[in-house]
Amino acid sequence: MKRIRRSDKYQIELTIKEDSFINPPRAIQRSAVINRALKEFSADVEAIDEQTKHFVTGEVDLEIRTINDRTHTKLSDQEIMEDWQIPLMQRMADVICDTKGDILEIGFGRGISSDMIQDHHVKSHTIIECNEQVIIDYFEDWKNKFTGSDIKIIQGLWQDTLASTGLFDGIFFHTYPLNEEEYMKYVQESITFAEHFFPHASKHLKKGGSFTYFSNEIDSLSREHQRLLLQHFSSFSIQVVPLKMPENVKDIWWANSIVVVKAVK
Ligand SMILES: C[S@@+](CC[C@H](N)C(=O)[O-])C[C@H]1O[C@@H](n2cnc3c(N)ncnc32)[C@H](O)[C@@H]1O
């Protein structure tokens, strides 16, 4: 079976090779669901056409890109997190701190989101950070600003330390691939980098608690992304954050907006 959707600028062709594939009781049902899928894909392609008109050039050449292991390396401010992400950090902090409860943050970095979490006067703030240079250069000074607050730093990979923590009202996940292997596994093969953390987030949230992460989505959530969220969380809400992207951005993000997700257990 073959279906084609044409426009002036592109053509989408779907060939179903097995009769048993998408095979509801009636032929009309088969047509309806396949047509809908093609229509949706076509709308998506048109949205992508619009989005990419606003992409900045960026500096990373994906063809020759390699990531040297950065688990313990001394990094500059911008290597840890580029400034364009600051407005995003604010929205992400806001969505998980609404209950002002026990917050878990994975990846301290420059401490910018940690500042925003503290601004919400949360009950407790547990931070997991693997890079001891980040802890010495950024965390040690930062914690002196909040002497009366309940702040706990756990040094290590979340993969090795999370099990000993407990349950939280909010989880803020903002790490990056530490090496080439993580890049291939969690960036190339995933709908969002945080995908590998979804089951762990769900396990460490109290009922009704919320989880946020760098979504890798420009203006909405793909169906694949939504289905994945619904495997681990009972509901989610999203908001689109406009971004002022520098033309020479080094991160792998070029769009002028990003979606903030609040996934609720
Ligand atoms: C993008 S930065 C976080 C930026 C932070 N949100 C801020 O506002 O400054 C990512 C941080 O996650 C840490 N990290 C990366 N992978 C990790 C892992 N598996 N376990 C713990 N920390 C990790 C890195 O060392 C880095 O400090």
C-alpha cells in the first residue's frame, strides 16, 4: 500500500510493505489513521521549515565534533553553561519550586539555577555534582550566600549517588553528555537528552511532585516525547520560552525558543 502527500515544496511517501502492519478491522479505519499520520507529518515538516528560518549559525561542526571526557575537567563559565540558557534556568526553577518543598538538583554547574531555586525559599535543596573542580570553583563560594538554608551537596555521578537520597517534591535535571559515549547514546539516540533519567526522576519524586529538564524541543512536544513522559508521569504541562540566541553559539541549540516541561508524578 502506498500513500503520497504532495505540496509545491516537498513530497511525503509512505509505503507499507506488510498487509498485517496497521491492520484494523475495516479498510476505512486503516485509511483514516494513515492519512492522519501523513497529515500530521506534513504539518510538522512545515513547522520545521518555519522554525529553521530563525536558526542562528552556531559554531559547532557536528561532522567533526568530538567530546573529550569532561567529568573532572576544569571548565570555563561558558563551557559549563552558555549565558543564553539563563532565562531558561529561571523558568525551570519556577516550575519545580511552586510547592517550596524538598528539591533535588542534578548538575550544579555555575550555580545559576541553584540561585534561582534558593530564591524560592525551598524547604531543602540537595545537589548532585560529579565535577570536583565545579564544586571547588563555584559551589564553595556560592553556599556562603545561603548559610541559614538546608543545602546538601553530594559529590559524584548521579548514577552512583542517587539511590542514597530519598524522595523529593521537585527535581531539576540539567547535566550534559560527559563523553563521546554518552553523546552517542543520549543525544543521537534519544528524543531528549534527559530521556535516560525519566525512570529515575519518577522513582525519586513524591506523589504530585514535579520534574523538569532541558527538553530539546522548540515549540511543542513531539508525540514520541509525550508518550515517553506518560510512561513515567501522570501528566505534564509545557510553556514556550523565547530565547535570544548568539549567532556564534557553541551548544547544539540554534532555535529562538525552547519548551519548558513540568512533568508531574
Ligand atoms: C550545564 S551544567 C549545569 C548548569 C546549571 N544549571 C547552572 O545554572 O549553572 C551541567 C553540570 O552537570 C554536571 N554533570 C554532568 N553529568 C553529570 C552526572 N552524570 N552526574 C552528576 N553531575 C553531572 C557537570 O559537571 C556540570 O557541572
